Amino acid sequence: MLDRLDCLHKLLPSGSKHSVVPMYMFANDAGLPVVLRLNIRGGDKSLPIMVVAFDIDTLAKSVHCEIQYPREKINFKLYGQLTSSRFHIGTHEITSWESLEKLAIEWLRSPEPTT
């Protein structure tokens, strides 16, 4: 599992470039590691505030991704695969924070996620 967490850190790096709060890791009630990120977006009111949490299965290569938009009261629950070299949510490959953010904004604008 550590190789998958390392992969997430590389794909979704912390920093201010995309107004993203650094990655935090903790355990949920079932003891699975959760990775939480918050897209603040500063003063740009046209872009939504997005909260993303990942529950990573310790044995399987599956990942449960929950994307929330607190202002819009919208919550997506999606499943994907995470290995040390590839990250997919549904049929979409995630290669960076930007690619996840782009998909999440598309899901927000569509009636329901396309995965």
C-alpha cells in the first residue's frame, strides 16, 4: 500500500499552483487510510470549492474517491484502481491534480458522473 500512497503523492503534489491544501493522511472508522485535499481557489468565485477524500483498500488495488462541493451540496462517490504506476477513477486515467480537477468540474456540470 505504501507504493500506492507514494504514487498519489507524486500524481497529486501539494503546493499553491492549483490552490490546493497539502495532502493529509489519516485512518477512517474502518482503519483504511484516507487522503484529503481541499481546492480553495482563493478569490476566483467562478471555480468551485472542492473537497476530495480517498479511501485506499490496504490489500486490493481499489480506491474509493469521494468528491464534495460544500457550497453546491453535491457529493459524488466513485470507485477506481490505484497501483504504483497507474491511477484510474472509473474509466478515466488520473495523471495529475489538474486532470482530476478537470474531471470533477465536468461531473459537477453534468447531471451525474460519467464513470
